[in-house]
Amino acid sequence: MTAVTQPSKVGHEDGQQLTFATRGLVAPVATELLRAHAFAAVAALLVSSLFGTLVAIKLVQPEFLGGQAWSTWGSLRASHTQGILFGWLGNAFLAFLYFAIPRLAGRAVLSRRLGWLIFALWNVAMLLPGWALMAANLPQPWLSIKPLEWSEFPLAINVVTELCLLLTAVQFIVPLARKPNEDGFYVSSWYVIGSLVFTLLAFPMGSVVPQLVPGAIGAAFSGLWIHDAVGLFVTPMALAIAYYVFPVRTGRPIYSHFLSMIGFWLLFFSYPLNGTHHYVYTSIPMDTQRAAIAASGVMGFDVVLVVLNLLMSLRGHGARVWRDVPLRFVWTGIVLYLVVSLQGSLQASMALQRHVHFTDWVIGHSHLAMVGFASFVSLGGIAHVWDRTADCRCNHRLMNLAYWLILSGLLVMVIDLTAAGLVQGELWRGSSPWMESVRASQPYWWVRIASAVPIILGFASFLAGMLTRENTASTAAANPSLPSGALPQPAHG
Ligand code: HEM
């Protein structure tokens, strides 16, 4: 556990102090729901990462696991990506919301019973049957895998997902809307509401509409969802966590309320237009492609503003970022958010697309975004919640080990896939046969498999950190600001 901070003025430098970060009363928090979602999240992260590793192995050993429906490359890949989106990130965000909304709204979430219904629907009626149906790959249209990226779960499961999204919006938006606390609407609340509303609307557009309008038009809708899932669900939730964790853990306000608001509105205006940049050089009208490329540039500008605002809020706190494990997780996620977004804005241009389209460069980019940005911030968010929830065991040593394992594995994976992408792109533009590029990719694909080892060990170490407590002596050593032998008390925020 980290030392308790005594916030002086937490909120925005140009705004008022926020009580959620100080020692005011907290509305009742549904701790069991928070714990249930957090454990489901990390369990799904481990399972989904194992799926990813099997997919990676099948690229170098196609006959590995045989050729039954459940072990085909396509089925395992879809289980990997849907598990990451709904099982890991979805549950992680829900866990954080059960902690943060009672503080941000100054009142409890709508209903504990509704909370358990959402938990059961999300995990027992969506994730587990979704994985099972992927493995079975039945021929019935409602039960079969959909050939839509980020929405491969069958239509029957999509209905449950939409219901979950609706109930989640009701559970968390109602308390925020009923009583914005005396601080007004903090920027994290804006992002949470934006994310829940937009995802509710964007999900059916990406999951059902492409089934009804096949061909290039369907692909355009699917492209919107590929980007909206990342841009309107994952990104705003991760930013809500960062805007929450930074001021609470440093006791220092966010640099600028103005930049917070500009960042929020630019994200929601420009992200929905980005989707078609996944289909540059296709039969989708050129003007749509150009609009998506322009919107991608605007997004890059927006990210610079948001990251500047967040990092300026930490000025003078470098040593604390280094010492404080939850803060370091979130800080790393935000730095990688800048890197991956600038990469994304550049790679949306036609000039770079010519070299990297459909290559492993893009897969490297996806992992930098989803592991580097979204997962680091979410792991930091969970670590913060654990740290501040009285009956949760929290072992910062194991979480620190997790940090280094995941970071080192991720860097190897991303550098490896980026290099593989450049080699593939070069060979595809020449006159060599396709198989030449497959042969040239083999060493890179082996390195990707190796990089899975530290990443998965890191996730396991994080889980162990959620289940154990440090002993008093090591805690004091890790927190020099504490009187020797003292255990830090969970702070308010
Ligand atoms: C543990 C190690 C992991 C390995 C070995 C791995 C491997 C893979 C492989 C082989 C693919 C398919 C690539 C292709 O289509 O050619 C993939 C896709 C993907 N993985 Fe992973 N993965 C891992 C962990 C993760 C984690 C932790 C996340 C997110 C938190 C993640 C997010 C994704 C995403 C978003 C895609 C889709 C990429 C795209 O289509 O652009 N992976 N992964």
C-alpha cells in the first residue's frame, strides 16, 4: 500500500476543490460487486491471453490442436479479442465504476440487485456462452460466429450485450444525473456518461447493421464499430480512470479545466468519423476515406491536448510516480496513449498505409493500444481501488513485479510486430510469391510467442497481488514516508 496523501486542493487548478478526493463522507459502495467484477476481469484477461497465445502458435504450427471447430485459427482469434473487450476491459471498467460513481455522484449506484443482474448477464449470459458458441461454431444464423471484427459473438449474444449496456447506463448515469454533487460535474463523470451513452448506440450499429447491408456499405459500418469500440467505450473509460486517479494519488489538481473539456468534446466529435481509416484503398467512396484520414489527424491533436493536461498535472511528482505502483501503471498507460495515438494518426495517411496495410505493423499497433494504453490504465485503476478498499488484500510488491513483466513483454511484442510488418509490406510490394512473406514472418512470429510468457506471468502476478498482503516490514520499506512498522490506512478517494 502507498502512503496516504493529504490533498490540498484536488479538482482542477482553475476550478473548485472536489470532495470525492478529500476526506468527506462516501456514499455506500457495493464492495462485493466491485470485487466480483475485478476478479472476473483479471480471470478473463488470463484466459483471453491464453487464447491469444494459441492463435500465435497456430500461425507457426497450423496443425497445432488439430482442425476441430473450436481450435480453428478464426474461432480462437475471435475468442481472444471478444474476451479482451468484454471479459477483461468491460469487467474492469464496471469494477472501477462501482468504486468511483458513489464518490463522484455523492450517492450510491441505483441498485445492488440490478448490479448482480448486470454481473450475471455480463458474465454468465454473455461472455461464457459467447465463448462456448465460438467454440461450437453452429450453422444457425443467430448462433454462428459473425465475420465482423470486434463483434464476432453471435447475434443472440449481441442482444444480451445490448441489454447489459442499457442496464449499465441506467445503473451509473441515474445517480450522476440525479445529484451532481456539490462539486458539479467532474471531467471523469463526463467521460463515463459519454462512454455509456455512445456505446449503447454504437454497438447495434456495428453488430447488426453490417449483417443487413453487406458489401462495402456494411464494411463501412463495421469499420465505425471497430473504431467506436476503442474510441467511444475503451478510451473514455480509461481517461475517466486517469482523471480520477491522478489528482487523488498526488493530492494535486488537474492542470486545466478548459483543456479537460476541449479534450472531451473533440474526442466525441472526431472519433466516430475515424472508422473508415481501416478501409483505406478500398471501394468505399474516396471522400469518406479522406474524411476519416482528416478526422484521424484531429484525433492526434486531441490526444496531445489530453495527455498534456494529464502530465502537466503531475509536474513535480516524478518521484511519486516512480514509487507509487497504481499511479505508475496509469501514468505509463497515458504516455503510451500518446505514442499509439500519434502512430495511429500517421498510419491513417495513405502514404504510410501503402507500406503497412494488413501487415503485422497493425497488430503491433493494436496491442500497444489495448495492452499499453487501456490495460495499463485499467490495471492501475484496479490497483487504486484495491489500495483504497478496506477489505481488499493488496500486495504492491507483486503488482510492481507485474508492471515490469507486462511492460517488458509488451515492448518486445510491439517492436517485433512492427519490424515484421515492415518486412511483410516490403515483400508484398515486390514481385515475390505470397509464401515468401509467410516464410520471412516465421522468426518474428516465434518472438511474439516468447513475448507472451512475461505478459501472462505479469497478469498472474497482478492477480496474486490482489489476493495477498505484504508484510508490515516490506510495506514500510516500500513507503519511506510511513512511520516504521505502520500500515497505511486506506484514504478516502
Ligand atoms: C499474452 C499475449 C498475447 C498474444 C500472444 C496475443 C496474440 C494475438 C494474435 C496472434 C492476434 C491475431 C493477429 C492476427 O490477426 O494476425 C491478436 C489479436 C489481437 N489481440 Fe492479442 N495477444 C496477446 C495479448 C493481448 C492482450 C492482453 C490484449 C488486450 C488487452 C490483446 C489485444 C488484441 C487485439 C485488440 C487484437 C486484434 C488486432 C487487430 O485486428 O488489429 N492481445 N493477438
